[in-house]
Amino acid sequence: MLVKSVGVMAGAVLVAVAVRESGLLRGESSGTPAQAGRPDAASTERPVRRLIGDGSTADTGPQPSQPTPRRLAPGQRPPQFVVFSWDGAGEDSARLFSKFLDLGRRHNAAQTFFLSGLYALPEAGKHHYRPPGRERGASDIGYLRTADVRRTLAQVRRAWLEGHEIGTHFNGHFCGPGGVGTWTPAQWRSEIRQARWFVKNWKTTTGWKSLPPLPFDYDREMVGGRTPCLEGSANAREAAREMGFRYDSSGVGTQVWPGRRAGLWDLPLQQVPLPGRGFEVLSMDYNYLANQGGSGGNAARGRQMHESLMRGFERAYDGNRAPLIIGNHFEQWNGGVYMDAVEDVMRDTCGREEVRCVSFRQLVDWLDVQDPAVLAELRGLDVGVRPAAWPGGAGPISG
């Protein structure tokens, strides 16, 4: 078994991940899978049932464009879920948040946007942030410009109205020695409370009293997140479970069906094949950047990421149908080729038969209604393995 060290955004923290070989199988559909949400609702005003706090958020009723999860019958092949998720999720001058909302609408892809709480807080109000173990207002990511905070709030509003999920990437993004990996559950609870407070009180911190509220209750909407650099997740999960979270996406895993860990659904980034190299790489843009080195031009790097994610997709689609988890940042590394690769993967997967491009929240809604015995059978399938009961026979075979 080969072992490769790969970097985890954003502190280039190295984690050892094992490579496993697995193959591809293909079969036809059996039964009707659960339908995914269609994020095509117009971003229109919704009647406010109840303003919350200072009026920055409001209860406007159930979120639009959400699917109704359905239980699989025993032996029925599940849909192929694909989750596109974004760490930070701010709208700056590059306009990538709005771009991927447009792409999600075009390709029928609901997505998860892990909003950094500080992206709802202008720098002039940074004294409101009290990071554990740091001076007031300290942050290892930059505060957005005031105009970008306003644009970010507009896109968060649009995203929710169009059926996407607003999770959390927490706040100050402290990685490495003395960072989030050292935090206690109590410190994580403080970080979570503050991430919610910044979203629920942006009218107070910005003074923009005339703008409409965000159309959701963030105490109920924030049900999952991803920790900075994937660090500190054990204590973060303990705090998150106590504060109403349903899942965590801070781990490192393989392409197998998820289970519960410490009371939350564990939905990690995954190891997928890296073409032309003898190892696998985590399914996140930063990890491609960290592992590609200086060889090849930018276009080649983008093609390699696209092919890598598509190999991971095909391995699951033709095999055990484990959900494919893809992590990203709104970035322009190497000329934006990783953003291009994600766009191409969305185009090449979300329209396929039996594929459902969903948010993490929609995925756990589906997992929650399944027969535990059926899920246990799915979790027993190794990477690339399809059970004999599904059309096409048992596997794997080498791809």
C-alpha cells in the first residue's frame, strides 16, 4: 500500500493518507431514487413571519426547492450523490460566489456554502470578535472590504432562496501550533456562537438598517461545517453536537458510505486517484495545488484535477455509489484553472442518469430516512465495489 502526504488548506498541514486500489463497474438503474432539490427558485421577496434579533434575519417559512427524501427498498441501488462545497464563501471582486450560483442553477446542482462568520462582519467592527486564545479582532484570514460584505450578504440571501445550504467555516481560521487543533469544546462553543451572532446581527455591525433581512433563522440553518485546515474536529464535533449540528465535514476519508461519529454524520473529504501519479489526493482544490509541484503548465494542472475528480466519480458511480464529496475555495490559484475544473465536473456529472447533486443538508436528510440495515449494507461495501444484487454483477474490476 502506498502512502502519500497531502496538504490540507489553508495552513499546508500535512496528513498521511493511504492509497487503495479499486476498479470500476457499470450497471443500469433499479428502481426510482430519491429526487434532489432543484435550485431554480427565483430570488423573490418572501413574507416575513417573524423578525429575529435586530432584524438581520427572519423566519420566512420552509426553504424553497428542497427535495423530499425517500427510503430505498432492500436491494435497490441508491442514487449517486455529489456534493460541491465551498470553504469561506465570500463574494469579492472576482464574483465567484455568484458565478457558481449561476452554474448551480444551470446544472441543477444544490451546493453547500460554508460561510466564514467574519465575512458578515466589516473590519471596522472586528472588536466584536473574541477568538479563543487570541487578541480581540485577531484573524488569520483577512476581513472583507465593506462593499464585499454587502455583496456577500446578497449572495447568501440568494443562495438560500435558490435552495442551497449555508453552513459554517467558523471564523478566524487559526491553523497550526496554538490554533483550532488545541481548542477545547468550550472554546469551540464560543466560536460557533460567534459565527451565528455575526450573521444574525449584521445590521448592528454595519448600520445597514434599510436592507432586507436574510430569509432564514441561522440557529436552525447552521447544521454543519468544516473546521479550518481540517484541524480540531474531535472537540469541534462535541461542541457542534450540543449546539444542534447534524454533520461534520472536517475529516479525511475514502470513497465509502458515511456513518455517524460522535453523534454526527461524518462526511469527510475523500481520496481520489491523481492521474499520472502513484497516489491518491484529497478531493479539494488546495490539495491539487499542493501536490502538483512545478511540473506542467496551468492548463495541464486544471485538466489533471478534472480527470482526477471524474475518476473518483466514475469509481463510485460504477461501484458502491458512495457520495462524492468535493471541497473548494473561491480562489484564482494558477490562473483559475481549479475553478474551471470544478465547473467542468459539475457540467459532466450533474446531468447524468441517477446522479443527484445535493447539499450536505439534503444528503443527511436522505440518510436520516433510510433503513439502518440498508445503510449498514452500503457501508460494508469497499471502494469501487458493487453488490451482486445490483444490475451488472459483483465487483470490483481494475479500471
